[in-house]
Amino acid sequence: MSSAIALPSAHFVICGGGTAGLVLANRLSEIPTINVAVIEAGVDRSHDLNVLAPSLLTALYGNPDYDWIFQTTPQPHVNDRVIGHPRGKQLGGSSAINYLAYTHASRVNLDNFEILGNANWTWDALQPYYMKSENLTVPSAQVASALNTSGLEPAIHGMNGPIHNGFPSEYSDLDKAWPRAYDTLGIGVQSDPRDGLALGGYTILTNLNLENNTRSYAATAYLNPIKAHPNLKVYTDALVTKINFDNLTGTPTACSVDFSINGTAHTISAAHEVVLSAGTFGSPHILELSGIGNESLLSSHGVQCVAENANVGENLQDHVYMPLGFRVNPGIFTLDELVNETVFNAAYDQYVANGTGPLALVALGGALLSTQQILPVKRDANQFLANVDSLVREGKPYSEVEKAQYKIILKDMKNEQEIAQHMNTASGMNPTFANDTTKLFTAPSPGNFFTILGVLEHPFSRGNVHMQSSNASIYPIIDPHYLEHHADIKILAKIALHIQDSLAKAQPLSDLLQGNGTVLQPEYNTLTEDNVEDEIRRVLQSEYHPTGTCAMLPRNRGGVVDSRLRVYGVKGLRVVDASIVPLQPRANIQTFVYALAERAADFIKEDLAGA
């Protein structure tokens, strides 16, 4: 007989109070006759200045009060380096610790979901949900001019959703120069990137509430306004240990969730459904702890198999990047100055007083670039594409889902879709500390720096996440297989060389960098065709966009959930988070997750009405 404390049951039990989970909590609790419970391993940090102030975000990384502090296994194709993975451990999840960037998948990216076997998962089907989550603040004429945002089209944005978006009134000279450097190269964005078509460099929207220059994220936007709802209960500091099933209908049906608070076991029953929103690392881990996964793996850890599915935890994809740090000219402010205690204290006092100053700054530079934009000489682009095609076709034997994914990626590359994203950190980095995120975002050399990130948008490498113990408190093994597919490093090499040889030397950005963009931060080496791949292996980082480990695909083609996010082989269980992504889209994942969760809430309401 269980000694767990039995709690009042709920109609819906949501495992994970993160980006997706809190959207679901908000939308499902709109039905007054439905009781909703949220189980979150972290606590409420929605009034914590470290979370709310944009420039303090990297102080959250590696801090167990805010961050799960996941790490990969040693990665053999990047010199056996371990890569740290910050994941938000608090209400709001990773929306509480990310870089506040509000960027979007393309039309083609989302239409590809349907091509892979998910009916009605298209750009057109998802647009109402993107807009439902968004609350755009149109910039003033002064801000629009400074940040070169004339292409903004408010009509294609949401204006009344919970998540605030806008262009901040606090920005640097580097922010102003960024989009104009792409104009100089002839690859500046002229339309609104929100249209799902535009490629080039631009100023990105940020998740800021411009009334007070604070982070707008799932906890402040979706949870806090409805916390007092009598039909909502949120359990914090609560670690989910297992989902339980009954067999009353002949098919295993999720009926309750076990979790632990400060070592004390609790159980809560779910009258209708359990929804798993624990993220790309957490959701497959909980499925395996609960008996859903590869039967041989489960049995090796003493877990009884409820539903065999070897796809659980597979198909891990991530955006990886090559950073390049440049020394800026004297008098150009970067966030490196905040390492000076006097400067930091003054900035802190200013932000507390009126929400302005350096702590209100956030990196604003973005770009989405095609092969043809990075290699503007047609012959060079065609030769490169042919080389990538050969590398893919000559690779190891692929699974059916990999064949379908790679066919799509190659087609899109040839059709001038994006292969690269550029971002920046508005400061220096310590590129050799990928495994220690408390040190990664602080330059070890004195001075002011500007780091540009060259990101691989559509990797060919595939990894996995799996349990290593039946003890839920022991982290899963995370093995992304970074750069295992040789095409990935070939693409990254072109991205990195383009940053060094073209972008950093383009005016007006080059006017702000020492030596007109030729003086690197000491921890970096000048790139050549001969050394670029070695340098990538030495300093490769993750953009912290893992997806795909509970893929929304047909069951016989790698799927864990169907197109309504229901877990195969059982009833009463869905997965709603970034783990369901079947093929990595471009740009930051958070925006898609908000739209996904909004749509999932409608799925659940529709199924409830038809029950």
C-alpha cells in the first residue's frame, strides 16, 4: 500500500509549469467547471529582479535556484567537450532565463511538419495561435529610425495576447549599426520577418514589457493574472517521479501522477488527462520513468513496460553555433563593463529606480541567411550545395524519418531557404567554458567586446535523451551527437567565415570595431579555410534550443505523439512542449512553443466537448 499523500484530484494534471505548461493552465482554467493542477519542480521567481532585468539573465545560468544545469555527455566530434544546457527550473521554465528573443519559424518550416505526416500542421493553421499569444507594442518613430525597423507590419502581429513584445528604448551604438551592416552587404531585411518569408539581417523583437522594461514570460503573462482562480492549483518545488496508468478499458490510461516535495511523496489523480510539459529533456525522461519507451532500456532499470516505443528520447536536434568575439573601439559601451562593481552598482540602482540603464539592455541583433546570401557568387554556392548533397547521400544508413528529414533540408537549402542564424551577446564570452555556464558569458580578458554567433539552423546530426536510473532525481543522459554528421561542420565553416570576412568588416558595424572588424577577442584565432573546422570543434556552443525527443510523427516513422499530441499506445496522456517538434525550425523555439500550447489547449477543449 502506498504511503504517498493523496491530494484532491483534478480533471487535468499538467507536469511542468514552464513555457507550455502555464499556457495550458491559463486556457484550461478558463472553463470554470474544470479543475487544473500544475506540478513544477522549481518555485515562483516572477518578482525576482534577476529574472526580470534583461541584462542579468546570464547570472541565472549555472545557479541551481533558477537552472536545472543539464550537461551533455562528452561529445567526440567536438574534442570530447561537455556542453552545458541551462534549462529554467522555476515557474515559466526556460522562458524565465532565455535571451528574450522573439523570432519565428518560416512558412516552409511549419509546412514541412505536414509533409512529415502531421495533417493540418502548417503555417496557416498555426498563425492564429502565434497572434493569440502576442501583445506587440509598436515602436515610436525615434526607436524605429534608430533600429531600422521600418518593415514592421503590426497587422500580422498579435496586439492583445499575454506575451509583450517590442523594441526597447534602451539600445547601444552596436544595436543601431547591426541592421545597417547587412544593408551594406545587400542582405538587409526590407519586410517584417514575422511574414515567414523574409531573409537577411534585422533588429529582433524582444519579450519586454515596455511599461517597466521587464521580461515578459510565461509566469508573469499567463500565470500571475489567473493565480487566484479557484479551479487552479499550482504545486511548486515538486518533482514529478512517475505517471500511473490503469487498465480498466483494456488500454493503459493515465490516471494519476506521483511527485515529491522535499522528499515527501504525493499522488494526485487526473479525471480526464495528464499533460506532460517538462521540456525536451524532461518529457522523455518522465515517459521512461513511467514505463513508456524502449522495453529493453526500461527493463535494464527495473521499470515495467506500459507501452513499448523505442522512439521515445530519440530524434534530438539542436541549434549549435560558432562564436566570434571582436574588440570594440574605445568609448563603445558593452555589457562587459558590468564586471566593474562600481559600474554594476550604479546600473542596478538606476534600474531599480526607473527601469532604465544598462540592466535594461538586451541583445537586439538577428539575421536569417540562405546559402546564396552567405556565398553570393553563384558558382561557389552551387558547388557548396553539391558537396553537402554528396555528404548526405554518402552517409551512414539512415532511418526512414531521417531520410524524410534530410530530403526536406536539402530541398530547402537549394530553394534559398535559411541555413544560418546570426545573433549577438552584446559582450564578450569565454568560449572554452561551454561546460560551465557560470563562466561562459564573461570574457576572461579585460576590455569591451562584441560577440557574433553563427548558428546552424537545420542540423543533420541526431542525438538522444534517456534515463540512466529509475530514480527520478538522477538526470537523464543527454547525448546530442553534435557534428556527428559531417555536413554540419561544413555548413558551420561557411557561416563562421562569412561573419569574419564579410559581416564584421561591413560599415557601419566595422566603424565600431577595432581594426575595422579585424581585431578578435584574445580567446579566438583568426579563421582560415585550413583551421576553421578545428576552431569550430574547439569553441562550439549550443544555442539551447533542443527539440524532437517526443516527436509528433506517425508511429512507424519515429513518432511518440500523434498530430493531436496524444501519446501512442496509451490513453489520457499528451505531450505539449518543444519535444514534439518533428524537424528543427529556424530561429528561437520559444515563440513556436507558445503557439503550440495555445493550439493544444484548443485540442483539449475540443476533445472535452466531444467526450
